[in-house]
Amino acid sequence: MPTDQKIDYLELPAVDLDATKSFYSKAFGWTFKDYGEEYCEFTDNKLRGGFYISEQTSSTENGSALVVIYAEDLEKTLKTVIASGGAIVRPIFSFPGGRRFHFSDPNGNELAVWSNN
């Protein structure tokens, strides 16, 4: 059930929905539901969102918001991201409160993974 005044849904651009679904299901276990040929919804069992067909990408270089995923085992997740078809944009680095890395998905969207372990 939606919670008042809280982020409820997230949408990202995608050039190729099939590649998007394959990557995120392999790398993070997300599941998908198609809504036509130009949109699919995802869930990570905590947050729902969607991917829509677009030639644009989402990256901090372009000034977009950064989606950050949490992982218990940062090194294992980095290896899984690479094996699933992602590219590392910024290797693991420390910041106050933990460590993280940035990656791009098959569409060129930049996301990050962080851990406090």
C-alpha cells in the first residue's frame, strides 16, 4: 500500500527492454511484468518501478539522480554485475558510512551499489 509523502515508484530509460530484464534479473534477482512493447515494470521485493523505451540514458554526468542499491557483499555483487553484462563506471571506493561502486547497465544507465560491511 502506498505511504503518504514517500517515494513510491521509480522509472528509468531503456533502449532494449529484453537486455534490461535479463541484466537486472541476473544481477539482482528483480522480476518483471510487461505492459506493451515499450514499458515493463520491475520489483525488487521492496520497491517497484519501470523501464520505458528511450534513446536517452540516466547518469550523474548528465545531472540525473543516482539510484543506489544495497548489498551485503559488495565484492560479490560487483562480480555479479560484470558477469551479468554491466560495466564498472567507478570502482569500489570508501565514503563516510561505507563503500560503494558505480556501474552502467546495458542501456548506459548509471547506478551504484553500496555496503556498510
